[in-house]
Amino acid sequence: MTRPSLGVLFLMGTLKLSAQTPALQPTEVSNNATVYALERTGYVKVQDGTNGFSCFVDRQTPLNQEPTCFDAEGSSSTLQSRFFAEEQRGKGKSEDDIKAAIARDIRAASFTLPPSPRLST
């Protein structure tokens, strides 16, 4: 019997990863990852992981919702700016203000970029 992988579910004001649809692959990554749910004020951890990966519903803009997993490198860099953006959206900040703050914090080294950027397939 195969275990369903994580998917997206919006329920009662919380955007979560759930076992309803096959969206995040491979399951060896997503099933053992730290998982975050998006609430109105930002992301909250809903599952501790064991493999260094972090999975969450990414909203690079308020109009998109994409199940995403980062490895340990992405979790310590890119994921932090995603958390910041959602916290700011929860406070009512504009997208322009959020982008400017992230750019400023990258220049100030408050947010770090991954040392070896890459795309996953």
C-alpha cells in the first residue's frame, strides 16, 4: 500500500499541507520533513522533521499557492524570507513594502542567499 503524499488544503483560515493530493514528491522527502502551515499571521510549525527538509505552501505573491520543499540550505536561507513576507502580509504591509524590506535585509545580510542556487526537478 502506498502512502499518499502531501498536498494543499485551505481549511478554516489555515493553509496547510495535507495527505489529500499527490503534490510533493518524492514522499521520502516530504513525509520526513519539517512542515509549516500558513495562518493569518504567518507560518507555524505543524510537524517536526528528521531529514533537514522543510515543506510548506509557498506564496511568493498573495495570488499563488505552491507546495514547496527546501533542503537544509534553502531552509536556512530562502525559507526565512518567505516567513518574513507572510508575517508582514499578516500585519497589512503592501507587497512593495515587503519586497523593499527583503531587498534591504539581503543587502544588510539579515537574510542570506543560498551559497549554491539551483533548481530542482
